[in-house]
Amino acid sequence: MQLSRTEICRLMGIGAMLIWAVVLLGFYVTGRVESYIRPEYLRTCTLLAGLGLLALSAFNLRHLRAQETCGHDHGHDHHHDHDHEQGCCGHDHDHGHVHEDTSFLGNGAGLAIMVIPVLISVLYSQDRFLSSATIRNKGFVEDPNAVAARVEKELPGAASAAKGEEEEILEYTLADLEKVVQRSPEGNLMLTVDQLFYTAGDAELQRVLKGQPVEAVGQIIPDKDSGKKNRLRIFILMVSCCAADAQPVSIAVEFPGTPPPHKEMQWVKVSGTMVYAVENGQKQAILKAVKMEPTKEPANDLLY
Amino acid sequence: MLLAIDPAQIHDSLYAFLSILLEGAFFIFIGTVISGFIDAYLPPSLLDRMLPKNRVLAVAVGGLLGAVLPVCECAIVPVIRRLVAKGLPLSVAITYMLAAPIINPVTMVSTFAAFSERGDAGVLVASSRAILAYGITVLVGLVMIRVALRSVLRPQIQWAVDRGEAGGHDHDHDHHHGGAKLVHALQVAQRDFTDVAMYFVVGVALTAFLNNVIPRDWIEPLAGNDVTAIPTLMGAAFILSLCSTSDAFVAASLDEFSYAAKLAFLIFGPMMDLKLIFLYSSIFKPRFVLILACGLFILVGVVCHQWGVFDQAAVR
């Protein structure tokens, strides 16, 4: 089967689309996509894009030799040695042929730009941020209200009490908190980093949590801004749409002396007691740590 | 103020690159399929019949098309490319292209939601964003009425417009059977996809890299007054290249900046960012894209600054 230049160029385009389709479907099938984009609806979009590209590639492969219908665009004002094939509509007017770029070099370069960076990223991306510099560059979320919508769903009683919305809750108590938060075998309240961060903006929760033993899991990073040698920060990443827009939500972790040995960006479980202090004009949630140990990366490491 | 790059940030850039790509691929795909079907099935005469004859009115309508034909900034580029080739007046096309990512239900609801979490600013920011964006895009559209197509369009798009104007393509193709039209539509979709995806990849690669290596510390000291804060956040919006449906959540978290600066971020970003520069280059000449970027930067900056002055006066 002898292929014309036009058909070879079409095949190259189909090949590039197939590579994209395989990448998208591969990410969907392996679940890798969940480390990259908001799962609820964008995960489905990835599947649809992969299937759509696959179908489009298959259709165009099936019709590789089809002539285009009348004219239309895709033209170039430069002259190249394309095939002047008559359109299937049978017109013999001068625009009944296809104006596709049939330059191997032009097509090849364009498709290489489309495909090579994607393949390199698929091979070398670690599905997470590795550098603490990247996290610092993104800037830590400073306003506890930024996580309010999420935390208020997880701690409904606390949120209502803080807002004074439920008349029957006259005073929020530890017992109310314990209804929605479990304790570990060691007796620590198991809270997430975003929940602890949120408490810095909620006087009612601060009153209840102050001095309580808690534990939280997050990634560790030096706290360079505080200037305190006994202080680190643990953070988790909050994502709106995709990992590129991730913002770290963090709390300070303070040790009695030098922090125990650790690797930056390592996942750790920290236990200790909660205190609150005003620093740089803003209330800070500080976990006075008594213990920090490495732990496994949680299945859902991004907060959506 | 040196830019120090940790080698691990290269991996982080690959991660960010793929995340934007996975997010945007579906929208690019949908945009290019719509583009193919527009090319095969939409008679150019229909555009003439649908739009008001008065050019100013047509631009005003173009600014609102996003409300009924909601398309994000990635998907709209191939659609606009095809509509311009089909004879949609450039002034209307550019107004629609710039306005649609902001003036659509999804973006307005997400803006409201993001700012509602911070008190009662949701309605104020969402409505201000839509109204200011509409005004700005219509203004740009009105200017474009006087601009010659040939001076802004890439040669291949100009070629397509010329062919249409010459009368070669405004018949309804009734003599084509459905199968041939479908083949044509999907072949066009393939070419548009590979073409737009190439520009998209370059834009996203640059965005992902700069997004990770530029420290936020650089912009925070400039938050103090709007004269520095507004251009700073517009510059950030340009580099971050966030999706218009989610950028409000990032803007809302920029506590140290005024509402005027956040509005500038929310209006300028969906109209002009790093990845869009490359996507727009698939339709327009690079010189025009540069002029459009600079013009929008100044226009959005001035409008948002004046909005800030008005807002502060109202608060007092």
C-alpha cells in the first residue's frame, strides 16, 4: 500500500493523538490521575478525553484515504508540494482540494513538541512534589477561613457552635468534639493538619483544644520564617483543580529542644499538645510536639 | 533576588506540567471537535443571520455569548479559530474569546463560592468580575471593529477567510452526503487538535516551570498599595495560568492583597496568560498577541484601580 505525503502526515497526527490517548487512559486506569487532578469530575474528563481521542484516531485511520469535502481552510499562504487531489464532492473548481501541511519536517517538529514533553513527564514525574523549595514558593495559606468549607463538614458541631448557629449548644465542650473526632490508642485526638490550622481562626475550638493531646499526619518542612531552631512545620496540600494550583496548609510544630532527625518533605506523625499564640499579628496554631515518627504517605495525600 | 533552582524542582515541574495537561486535555479535545463540526456543518451565512447587523450591537452580544455557550479559555481557542475562518467578525470573535471564560455560569458560581467563604464578598466579587470583564471585552471589541483582519490573523486563517469571502464556501453543501461531512469534520478536528495541542504543551511547560520556581515572597511585599499590587497580581495571573473556573479559590487566599488587586488577577488571567499567549498564536500574528497582551494589561489595571478607588470611597 503506497501512501501519499498527505496520508503519511495524517498518520503522524493520528500517532500523536494515540500517544495522548494512551497516556490519558493509562493515568485513568492505574488511578495515577488522582495524584494530579480533582477526582470528582475531572477524573471522568480524563477518561472521556482518552476515549474521545482513541475514537477520533480510529475513525481517521479508517478514513485515512478519504478525500476532503469542498475546500474549507487548513490552507497556508505559502506554496508547498501538496497533492492536488480532487474533492470527493466532485467539483473541479480550484478549491476542491485539501490544503494540509504535507511537510514532513514541519509536521514532525510540531508533533514532537506535542508528544516528547508529555512522554518525558510521564516517565520522570514522581506523582508528587519533591522539593521543599517548591512548597515554600507556593506560599503557605495564612487565612484559616480558606479551609472553612471543608473543615466545617468534618467537624459540624464545632463549626455550628463557633458561629452560634445552634441555640441548644450553649457552650461547646470536649465531649462535643469527641463525638466527631476519634482518639488514638495513646489517647490523642486524631485531627488533620487542615483541621488544626482551622482552629487558629475559631476561639471556641481553641478553648476546647488548648492543652489537649493531639496527633496529626503531614509532610515536614523547616520553618525558616520563624527563626526558631526548635520549630518545623507540617503541611498538607490543598488543591482546587489540579496539582499545579496546590497550596500548602500548615501548622507550626515546636519541640522542647532540637527537632529529631528527619528528612525534608518526609511524611510524619506528630503527637503533642495544642497551644495558640499571636505571631506577626495573627493567631497561630502550634503543636508542642512530644513525639515525631516517620509514617506512610496516606492514600489521599491531596486535599480537594 | 536570585532565582535558585533545586534540581528536584525539575521533577516538580514535570508533575505540575502533567497535572495541567490532564486537566486541560478534555477541554482542548472538546473545543477541537466542536471546531470540526462548525467547519463541516455551520454555513457562514448563519452567522450573518444570527448576529445583529449593527456592529456595535454585535460586539455587545458577543460579550454575552459565554453565558449561553459556556467555554473555558482552553476550549475556546480552537472554536474561535474556526468561527473566524467561517467569517465571524473579528471584533465579535475577540469579544467572545476574552469574555466567555469569565462571563459564564460555572466561573461566576465558583467565584461566588470562593469569596463567600470569607464573609459576604461573594456577590460583590462575582458580580464585579463579570461586569468589569464585560465592559473591558466590549471595549476591546469596539476597537477591533476598526482593525483590518489581514493585520492580525495568521496567514492560514486569513487564507480561509479570503476563500469564504470569495464565495467558494458559503453554499450550504447540501450536495454532500452526511458521511463525507462527518469525515471532513473529524479530519478537521484532528488537525486542529494536533495544532492547538502543540501550542498548549509549550505554554503549559513554561507555566509549570515558572509556577514552581518563582517564590511567592517576591510578590507579597508589593501588596501594600494598589499601584504595585494590581500589576503584581496580574503578572502572577499571567504566570500561574490558572483555569478560570478555579482561579477564584487562589485569589481569595491572597489575604494581603486588596479586592481591586484580586479582581485584576481574576479578570486579566482568563483573558491573557502564558499558555494563552501560545494558544492565541495559533490564530493571530505574534505582534498582535503582544499588543493585545499589553493593551489588556493596561486596561484591566486602570479599570481595577479605579474600581478600588470607588470601593474605598464607598466603604468610607
